Amino acid sequence: MGVIIKFRYVTSNFVVYENTVYCSCLSVKIESVTLHCRWKEQDAYIDHLLSVLDSSSAAEVAKLKDSESKLQQRVEEFTRRENVLNMRLATKQQELQELVVRDGMIIYLDVDLSGT
């Protein structure tokens, strides 16, 4: 009688008979020792890939945070610049209004003086 085992990354069932592993879905016969060695190699490779993914993700996150802080500083700088330009525009509009009023008064006085 064989023992049915499930492996970590394999979804199908394997049956072990006298140091030989049989896969029912593939009709493959593999020696248990060979399977064990290959399984360890696969686990080591998967662990390596996961560590590479973790390290690259951490570096990418750090890079993105740095970019985010630089962009936030630029947004603040542009907001300050916009406020300064809006204040200058308001000042120029006020000066223009004062000139229009003053010119209107001068024209009114010229008409008044020349008319009498």
C-alpha cells in the first residue's frame, strides 16, 4: 500500500511505492531521492526569487518615496510662486484702477476749466 502526499507547489497527488514516486496525472516515475533533491533545488530557487523580489521592492519603494517628497516640495514651491504672482496681479489691478480714477478726474477738471 502506498502513501499519498501533497507537495508544497504541486496541486496533483503523488503516490510513493518502494522509493519511487508516481504521478497519476503525468504517468511519470521518479526515484524518491531524485525527487527530494530536485524539490530542494526548487525550494532554494523559489526562496532566491522571493528575496530578489523583496529587495527590489524595498529599493523601488524607497525611490518612490524620494520622488514623492521631491514632487511635494515642487508643489509647495509652485503654490508659493502662484500666491506671489496673484498678489502682484492684484496690486497691478489696484494701481490700474487708481490711474483710471485719477485720469478721469484730470479729464473732468480739464473739461471744467476749459468750459468756463
